[in-house]
Amino acid sequence: MLINTPRFNKTSVERLVNFWANRYVPDLSIIATNNDVLNIYDLLDVASRKGRTQTVTKLQRLIQINCECAGIKTDAMFSYIPNVVNLTEAKRIAELVSSVYDKVLEIYQEQSPNPSLMAAIRLGETINFFTDFSSPWTVVALELPAIEKLATSLEPVLRQLREQHISAKDRRAIGFVTTQFHFSTKLVLNRLTLPEQILLSPYFKFVEEQVSIPWQRICNAAALHDFNSPTLALVEQVLP
């Protein structure tokens, strides 16, 4: 879980920050069902400010109920553990998870690409993501999350969530929280079109990992090591 950790401007830190950010490259395997080709106009429309606003507006009506449904599924899955969280705690966790998704959508909407740049790349009709992934229009269309901004913006609500599951008597409550996020993400993504899934999936994956992996602290700890440190290389290998 994120904590308020000071950042250091060191090459070794940036190495792990980049390693961290690379985890959130969109999963392009979902395009396979569309013969590896997606109309670029669909992505551009969804990635535009108007498109993102429409996506956020649609999801704002669904986030709370999907998080509540995910809470019910999570509670059922953990029913074999007596009182891992009580009813009041489960309800509060669902509320906080919903708040996290609301914040993610707010950030997602703010990160819409520059309109003039969007207009400049409307020259092609289709794009093969497997062969043209590094092309400028692909990067703009996908608009990967700004990792550090996302981490900083989400820190307050994630801290509340951390305090909630820590207050639970059973230490396995963290498993309850991460499972709720997993189910919530699946339910929300099922409500989206393919272009929307491509654009939002990295954000949701980021949130799921922030609940259980202290990425910011790991990156800051890298400041104690040289860029070519064997310890740093080992950390990269063992991280999930």
C-alpha cells in the first residue's frame, strides 16, 4: 500500500520506476478476437476528451453497484473463514473501493490527449497494434497512465483503505480487499467496449496492485543501491 515516502532523484530509483511503469502497458491480446486490427477512429474517439467524459459518465452510474456486487461475491468466497471481516467492515470496504475507482476515473478523464495532436493523427484508418505499437499515434491513442501522478493522487483514499483493513482483527483481511478489487475490476470492464477496455485496463491493474504491493517504497529503497547493483537486479527478478 502506498505511504507518504520522499522521492530521490537517482538513476537507480528511476530504473525501478520505469520497471514499475512498464507493468501497465495495455494487454493487447484482447484484440486477437478482432483479427489483430482495430479501427483507429474508435480508439481516438474513446481517447478524446469527449470520449473519456462519456466513458466516465457511463461508469459513474455503475461503479457503486458493481463494487457492492463484488463485495457480495468476495464475502461468499471468504465464507469459509469465520468473521474475516464483519458486516460493517465489509460495507465500509465496498464504499472505499468505490471511492478509489471514482478517483481513478477522475484522473483518467484529466489525462485525455491534446485535441490538436489527436486531430493530427487522424490520417490512418486502421492500425495493427502488434506491428505498429511503437508508432506515435498508437502511444497517444492508448495514453498510458502517468504512474507517479496516479500514485500521488490515489494515496489519500488508499491510505483510508489500508487503515480499514488493518483495523480488522483478522490479518487475512488484506486478501478480502484485494479480491474485492479483482471482482470489481472484472465487473466494471465487462460494461465497457473494447477500446474502453484497452484504455482503462492499465489504470485498474495499477489500483489492484497498489493495495498489496508497496511499489513506491520499493522504488525509493533503490536509492540505497547503485544502478548495476546485483540486489537491484534480483529485486526485478523476484517482483511479480
